[in-house]
Amino acid sequence: MARTQTYNTGNRIKIVYITHEFSRTGAPLSLLEVVKENSRFENYIVGPKGGTLHDDFLKISAKLYALHSIAFLSDTAKRRYGFLLSFILRIFINLWIQISIFFLLYRLRPNIVYCNSFSSRFAIIPSIFFDTRVIWHLHEYYHCSKLVQKCYAHFATLCSTTIIANSLYTQTWWKTKNSHLKSHVLYSSVEILSENCTTFEERTNDIFIVGTISAEKGFNTILQALQLLHAKSISLNVAIAGSFCNAEYKELVKNYIENSGMKHRITFLNSITNVRDIMLQSKILVHASLRESFGRVLIEAMACKTPVIASKIGGIPEIIKSGVTGVLFDVGNAEMLTDDVLKLLQNENLWNLISENGYQFVRQNFNHDIFSSQLDKIISYSLIKY
């Protein structure tokens, strides 16, 4: 698809991207996609050192600036040092990060500062000292009171030139009276495989689960559903790829699986770098999250013709029409999840129908051409003053 640039400048556009992590999750993967697409610009990325995607960012046309203090900020957010000490440390770490970013922006003088999540808000104050546009790409929403939600939304609207939301649901959550003037939805894209994917019979994993292993991601619901299937003497091969949220939850999950007698049917994979290969080996992807703004892994599965069973929450219904492009179940309902798994695994015709419908839906709505066109319009809008 031909690209039409609606802005014009004598100098090459400089963009500084701010990220709080390089994990193989939705927001960093989206940032990687954005930076690749913006290769015609002069790109700089500020983030913590390390992470499973760090090497991927090194391979693209961008210069990385490592701020180790960003990782410490994440640690204090988890209150690993106690509430009071963590609170005090966060104040000083935030101040140090803001000073560091200020001097970086002073040296680079970018046209755009691109904050890749609400967690990157530490870059906002340094940005206001320079003649720069601020793009805030929001991938999250929070369970909080209406008052707190309004405060968050007004803060994001006030401090940004442009707001990008990863779904309509996210856009609505961050909506204010004036945000519609600057707010855009940018869905992630995914590489579409050829239509000749592996068949139902060729797939050796019955269930595939990928992502952070935590209660918030619905892993308790998944364990309950697996236990219900096990109680019915239904043995399934389950592959799980992802890291545990903490050591305590890891111990809890391992003990539960050990005591339930399901250990020999569940495989924990050490790496999630080959997600697509595992998708093609799996009959179903289960995604039971209790809070999900979009769910990039869902469209990755659908592009592999792997049917998805997901919780009806957040932005997920924008991807899945239950019974057509996938299957939705009520949040936290292990019995409903169990029934949906059995329906798909025991009805190959239904599996083939949802597999094909999901594939065609992703092919038409989440392809690279659409993403490229939308991103170009957003960048153009943000650079009007130049």
C-alpha cells in the first residue's frame, strides 16, 4: 500500500520513545511494531536494561538509552521493600528518572515524545520544557473509583498532544469531554500465515496458555477448569508459556498441580520466543484474564487458525464474536470454560468453522496495511505544528 505523508519538514523527524519494560507482552510488542513502521524517522528508545524483547529492539533502526532506575521503579511499585520505604524510594527514583530524561531531551530536541503506557508518565514533566509533541499510547485501564478514573483521564488528556488507545474499550475508559479531539484507536497488527495451517488432527497440544501466570490473568480459573476436566477423567495435553508474577504464586500453582494429579499432563515452557510454532501445534488457546484492554495474543492465535476461548471482559469482545470468531465465557466461570473447551475439542466441525472465521476476521481487520495507514495518520496529526 502506498504511503501518503501529510507533513513536511526540513529536518528529519526525531522521536523519543519511553517504555517501562521490554517484556514479551502487549505494550512492548506494540512499541516494537510502531518503531519498525517509523524507520524513516530518527528513533530513540528509553527504557530499562534487559527484558526478553531487548535484543529485538537492538535489531531495528533505533538507538537505545538504558535507564536502570526504571526497573527499580517497578520494584518499588510492588512494595518489595515495605510500604514506607518503597514510597520514599519511588519519590527519589522518579526525580532521578525525570532529571535524566530532561537532559536527554535537551540534547536530542525531539519533535515527538512517545510514552508507550500510562506507566511511562515519569516522562511527562521533562517533556513540557521543550517544544515537542507528546503522544501517549495507552494499553491499560484500572479497577478504581469513578473519581480516580476521571483524574487519570483528565491528566492524560491535559498532558498529551495525541492519545492512542489500543482498543475502543480503552479509548472509552480514558475518555473526557475534550479527549475525542485528540484520541485515536490503533489496533495491533499480526503477520498473517498462509491458509494452509496445521489441521485439527495434526495438533498435539489440546490447550495452550500464554502470558504472565497470575491470578489477575485468570490462572486460578484455568486451574479450576483443568481440575473439573480431570475429575471427569478427561486428560488433556496442556502447554503453558510465560513467567510467574512472583515466587509465592509459582509455589502455589506448582503445589496445586502436584496435589491434583495433573502434573504429567501439563508442560511449562521455559521460553515464549516461539509462540507461533506452539500455536500451530495447539487446538485451543485459552485466555481467562480478569482485566484485558485488548489481548494481542488472541489475534496471534487466530492468525494461526487456532480457536480462542476467552473471558468476556474489556476489549476482548471487539475481537471475538462468541460462536463465530471464537468463544467467550463469563469472567471467573470455570464451569462455563470447561463446557466450552469440551464443545470445541469434541466437535471438529465446530472447531474448523471457528478456526476459519477467526482467521478471516484477523486477515481483514488486523493486517499490516491497516496498521500502517492508521499510524501514519496519527503521526501526521501530531506533527501539524511542524
